[in-house]
Amino acid sequence: MALTELDLKYESYREDVESWLTETYKKNFSWYFEDVHELIERMGSKYRAITDAELEQILVYLPLKLFEVSEVLNNFKISLEAIKIEVKKAKSDIIQNSAATSQVKKKEEAESATLDDELLIKAYTVVINRVESEISLSKELIMSAKKIWTSRKQSELVGTSGESVTDLPDYDSISHKEYIK
């Protein structure tokens, strides 16, 4: 199958964009989620039940990581908003300094001049969406772990009936008593 011009254009950008997205995610966010997928697989394993230690890791340490990643994500979002403001300012400056006669031509010139900036905005948005998806997945993992933990603790309570009583009362002597009706 022959590649079309669009396919060739896509391929010329794909490697750079995917590389940037991957590196940006790895540099800023990957360590927060490195255990999440492994723990999800462990939780879903049919061969070996998830251990209490792994549940503890999910219930104690994962929420702490989520607090940290939320802060990093918020800083990343602030950077995105700053980029958006700079792009708007650049577009405005281009429109004001343009030699074009019509407003439509000025806007087209500004759009054309800021295409790379718009690509950066889209790339930031993709990274943010990916991190937000990972956060949602982590929250679901925590909820599932909480259900398993609660279930295990309830079954432990049911299994322990307390002290056994060895001296039972003589029921024959009790049966001869009359009760008030």
C-alpha cells in the first residue's frame, strides 16, 4: 500500500512528537505511577492473591504519591497556561504589526506564525490528560484495595469467636424452673 502525502507528513512529525511526549511524561511523572500497573496485575491475578503488604502499599503509600503528583501536575498546568498567554500575546503582536490589509489575512498570518506553539500546547494537553488518567486509575486501585482489605478484616473477625467456654450450665436443672407468663 502506497503512502499518501498525509501519511508521509504524519510520519515526519510522529517520531518527534511521540519522543517529546514520552520524555516529558518520564521526566515529570512516570516514577509516581511505576508501581500502579504492577499492583493492578497483582490484584487481578488468578494464581496468587494479593498480599496484605501489597494492600498496605496501595492504601498507605499510593495516596501520598497522588498528593505529590497532583502538585507537580498543577505546576505543569500553570506552565501550560503561561504558554497559552504567551501565544496569545504573540498572535496579538503579529496582528498589530502585520502589513496585511484585511483582518482575516492578519489572523491567518498570526495563526501560521504560531503553529509550532499550538503544537506545544496540544502536546502539553496530551501529557496532562495521560497523567489525569493515571491518577484516576490509581484512585480505582485504592478503592479496590480498600474493599479487599475490609473484606479480609471482616472475615478475620468472623473467624475468631473469642474464648471458648468449657463449663456449660446443667440444662436439666434449668428446665424444671417455672417462668412467669
